Amino acid sequence: MQQKLNRGSTCNQAEYAALAKGLGIACMIGVKSVIVQGDSKLACWQPLHQLVMELKNQFETFSISHIPTAENRPPDRLAKTVCLETSLADR
């Protein structure tokens, strides 16, 4: 599965791309149940991107929930680093 972010992509777009890639890998290795937690209310509560919707239907169980940023610091730092590196690489 190839996810390419374009110049000017937002961090929410990066989060969706990462989620889609992770779900694709989980499908390929036979994962049956997925629990997604994130600190972006927008990413957790807005309608899911079409690709994510298609992938989530491949699992027996799938849930996505919002958690406070304080409980999600290491993944949040990683996501921000990737967004920054992607932004710098596009220049």
C-alpha cells in the first residue's frame, strides 16, 4: 500500500495515511481485532477516510477512540516529527 503525502499536507492527513498503512499491514499479517487510540478529536470523530473505511471492514472487530494528549505523548511526538520531516523534505 502506497500512501504519498503532498506538499502542504496537514498532520491530520498524515495521521490518516499512517492509520491506513497500519491497517493495511495488519490485514496482510492476519490481525483479526484492531483498537485505534488517538489524541486528535478530528481524526477520531470525523467520518473516516474512504480507504480507512474499506480497511476497517476487513477486521472482525474494530474500534477507534479519543484519548487525552497527556496519555499519548510518545506517539504524538513521533507524528509531529514525521510531519516536520515530511514538510522539510518537500522544500
